Amino acid sequence: MFKKVFKYAGVLALVVTLTACGGKSDGDKKNSDGSKSIDKLSVGFVPSRDPEEIVSATDPLKNLLQEELKKEGYDVKNIDITVGTNFEAVGESLSSGTLDVGFIPGGTYVLYDDGAEVLLTATRAGLSIDSDKAKDWNDNKPTKPTDKQAESYRALMIAGPSSKGQALAKKVNEGKELSWEDVNGASWSVMSSSSPAGYIYPSLWMKENFDKNLSELKNIVQSDSYGSAFARLASGQVDVVLAYADARRDFEKNWTKEYNREKGIWDETNVIGVTPAIYNDTISVSKNSKVMDDDLKKALQKAFINIGKTEEGKKVIEIYSHEGYKESTSKDYDNERKAQKMIQESTKK
């Protein structure tokens, strides 16, 4: 499953830059066959993994992108792959126009959307449940993967087998709303403050439902991994964990074999809260690019969508946990903007 990261987290993102020597006119050069000529297309990546591993895994992208853009009327002479220094450098370069196209996380896109425009969102296999209501997740469990591609995922507040966890679940399953006293009386496992599913979006849920910050809960334990979080939940050390929607599928075997529970994870856990949709990585373009225009934007959309449909293309993009791409708009990332604003405001206090 694709684990989303927020600005500083170590999730892989891809940046593609279109650099045409001599400015915009180079993007308008016509070949004898009527195609537009671009001298150089440079592709850069955020170093979320070893740079050599990234360059090696994505090398086939050179030919794939050249071939797909040629179908859309663009003849790219050369594609150069490099690895960037960090997320911020990529966002700043995209915003300034020194990079033309970038595969960047939603959080990075929102931070730099004054100079970047989103074209596509990465997709992955969806789940059998995608409801805003916690009770729906409990009534229809276990969640299962589907063949349908999804451009977003949910974070869940999952109550465990402790007496407090069971009491919270009972109230939710009876159709009653939780109070601040209910949630504040529980022990919560959270991830680092940069984790979308393990902290940021649950913070947004807390703010929208109780007008409180996650940090205001009186009993919080920070876990270093989802594995340790579920181990704490199974042992009763915590009553609630914050996790991505299909986390229980990932730790289903651990629940009985490693965490020594007699009953299964689906029997002993229930959802007590669901966050807004967390949109996946973006393919964004620079608003200040010297070569970018509406025709090239459309060509890039079609090219990457087609690459994501081929077997060779899937092998390339799986290093980013991408399975394909869908057209996207700025509005899809409004919840990300809310989350960013909330984190910024809480930092100032």
C-alpha cells in the first residue's frame, strides 16, 4: 500500500523537468513531419532512496516517455535523469520554472501551488469500503482490495480490545456520536507529526469534530512504526491507533502469531473515526515554465496515463508505489490545504 508522506517524510516522489534550450520558441520548433521538437527533457527525482537505485529503476522511463510524447506530436531529442537534493528544492525549482514537470507529493504541491499546477494524481488499488462513517467500516468488515483504482485513501482511528477501546466502539456501533470526554479518556498511539495517516489527517478530524488539536489529548504515545503501534493496541497498552485504511490487512497475521491474540484482528478492532480523503502523489507542472502550454499539458497527461497502463511502465512506477494515473484538479487537494493551514497555526502557538 502506498504510504503517504507529508513534506519532510521519506516517501518517494518523482520530478520530471522539460528544459528546452533557448526558451519557449524551442518548444514550438516544427519537424518535417509536423511534430513539435523539444531538445532536452530532464527528469529529476527526490532522493527518498539511494540515488543509484532510483536512476537504475527509472532508466526505462526515457524511452517510454519519448515514445508516448511522440504519439502526442512531441519529438523529445534527449531525456536526462538526475536525482534532486530534497523535497523543498524540487518544489522551489518547480515554482520558479527551472523545472517544468514534477511528480511530487500532495503536501509539496500545496506548499508550492503558487507556481505549480496539478495535472494528474497517482492511483493504487482501492478498498471495498470508502465511507466517511466509522460504523460502515465496522458493519462491512473485513475490508478487501478491489480491482478499481483509487486516487486517494483514508486514515482511520482504530479502537482495540482494551475495555476503553471496546466502549468507544460500542458507542459508535450503536450510532451514537463520541464526545471529547470519550476520546480524551482513551490512550492513543500516534505516528510522527509528518505522517499524513498517523498524525496530520487525524489532527484535521479532531479539529473538525471537537475543535481540538491532536496534541491536546492527555494520553498520547508516539510509535516508531505501524507494527509497534498495533503491537501496543493488541497488548492493551493503548486503546486507539491512527493508521492508513488497509493497515489491518497488513497486520492481520501479526495479530495472532506475533502479538499472541486468540481472536482475529477483525474481531477485536473497530473504527471509531474516519478522516477526509488523502489524495496521492501528483504530477504537476510549473506555471512559470518557458516551454509549458495547454497542448503540452494535455500531451503529458495522456503520455503518463498510457505509461501507467503498460507492463513495462508499471514496473517503472512501482518504485513509487504508483499503479497508474488519473486526471486531477487543484480542488482535489483542498483537504491537504486545510491540514497544512492547521499545522502551521498550531506551530505558531
